[in-house]
Amino acid sequence: MNSRARRLTIPLTGALLAAGAIGASTSTAEATQAAPSDVITRAAGASVEEAISFWSPAKMRAAKDATGDLDVSLRNTSGAHKATPDGPAGTVPPIGQEKAKPIKSKQVNLPNTVGRVFFTLPGKNPQDPSSWRYCSGTSIQGKYRNVVATSAHCVYDTKHNTFYDNWIFIPSYWDGDQVWDGKTPYGIYVAKWFNAHDDFVVKEDFDYDYAFVNVHSGIKVKWKKVNGKWVPDDITRVGRLGDNVGGQGFTWNRSTKATVFSFGYPAGPHPDGDKPYTGRTMKWCYGTTAPMPAGPAYRIEEHIGFKCAFTAGASGGPFLYNYKNASRTGYLIGVNSVAWDTDKNDRYDRISSPYFNGETYQVYKKAANRWTK
């Protein structure tokens, strides 16, 4: 194991459907999962009306990823920390694919479920442009078809110990102009409930850097300028997230070596200042995961990662296992959490996710069975 310091950045920015509920496939799996007390659930601060009205065209254009580079020494580690299952492997099928037969496609089709997340930072005036941020996320399976998966650092501010404000999700986000022209293909979805693991919220442990957000039904908005300011003009309700874009499946306690696609909206620079992405369109990476080295500064001991040059802005985007291009669905096995420069050439070359185990399933299960209006 090379003991040199390595640079990483934290980009800010079988279960089955049974009787309409999400549950584990075996009683053994339930017995080995984390207690529900490990799940922290908080209501979002902004109403649908407040969040929709807040995110004007100008603010969406100005929202930025948050990039923070930190040197993390690996001298005191024992090499790659192999994450281990804490119970049987489990899966929840994607929405619409519960009994579907797979169809093969050679083309990489981008998933409709993936989009951009927007939010404002606490501790600042929300009208201050420096508080406008974004991440990535994806719709996933849930009883009420209202769940977005993302990174915990895309919902919770560890500096101010509170959840973000004015949190919205736009699936299939493509280029900035579509939003204010009323061309969001599937609408805008405002957060109602944040669900995260206690160890991230309390201990800032990035082995638990995942979150599941329950969102209200979607809204489509057309904007117009009145006295030089953008105001909502035509507002249309479009229904539940999962009904409109579907939802990825969910899986946990899998092998640390899994072939995955990762999707997201990278935009930040590499450590050398090069900025190859704009964040305006979805990008993807493909590879096979492996255990990552420990990162003591972030309490990282159980991350899996693979070769990918994603930068800030891609945070929260999904690791999708067994992704099918024809159906554009797979199984969420991780989320973009940390970008690594493992060879110290000032270019990010790995992206990693917390290992999804039974504790992850408990947080997911809480969200998957939570209703929103």
C-alpha cells in the first residue's frame, strides 16, 4: 500500500413489493438489519409553493456545485478496507420491471430517472447567490412512488448541523434553458421528508453518505418576466415522480466487485483547474467496483469505487448495478460520494460510494414506505 498522501474531494453540491409495502425477503435479513432508531427523518422547511417560486430561472442559471479539496493522509491505514455484508443480499425491483422480461440494447441510453437536485445553504441569506447549490440524484422504487436517492451531503450541511433549504429535484434535466421555458419533461419535485443515517448526521461519517428524499407530486412551470423579474406564469400539476419517470431498483449486501454505470451532472474543476464538464447535461461512467482505501478525515473505511473522472456536481448520482439500456433501469447499489486522485497527478480518477448494507436498507425502507401528498 502506497503510504503517500492522496488528494480527494467531497463534491458538495431480496426485497419485494408485497401487499403494497417494501419489505425484506426473509426474516433473517430483518433480524440482522440496523435498528430503525439509526434513521433520522426531518421535514423539509419549504413548502411546494415556496420552493417552486424561489427557484427562478436566474437562480437556476447561477447555482453552482460546491468544490472543496482536502489532502487526506493514508499513512495510518492497512490498505483497502473490504466492506462485508451484514446479512443476506436483497433486491427491490425497478418500477415497472417487477415481472418484465429483459430486452437487450447495445446503445447506452440515459435513464429518465436521473436528474439535478437544487438547494440553498443554511446560515446565509437564501437570496445570496453564494447559497445556491446543486447535486445529482435519481428516482427509485417506493410504495408511493415518491423517493429520490442521493448523497447525504446533498441534503445535510455538517457545518451548520441542519438540512438544506428549498430542495427540489428535476429528473431528466437537460441544459438550463428547458426549465424556465416550461420544458422540464417530467416536472419539478419538491422535498417533503429527508431520510438519512444517524452516523452521517451526528458523526459526519461518510461510510453513511446516502440519503432518500420523499418528494411531493410534480409541478410544471412556465415563467415570464414582470418588471424585470421572473415570476411563475403557468403552473400545472403532473402527479407522482415514479409514475412519470419510473424508479430504479434497490439492492444491498452485494459483492464489492460489481459492474456498474454511474450517472450524474459533473461541473467542478479537477485539482489542476481543468474544467471538462458544464453540469448542463448528464454524463456517465462504466466500470467494476473494488474496495477503496480508508480516508480518515471523513471516517471512510467501507467505500467501493471504480475508474471515473467525475468532478463536483455529480455527487448523489447513482451507481446502477445490472443496468439495462433498453428499459433504462437497474439496481441502485451506491451513490456518487467522493472523487479521488489516487495517482497524485491533480486529476480525479476514481469515484466512490458507501457500501450498501443492511443499515442502508433500513434508511431506504423508511423512505420507501413514507407517504406524501
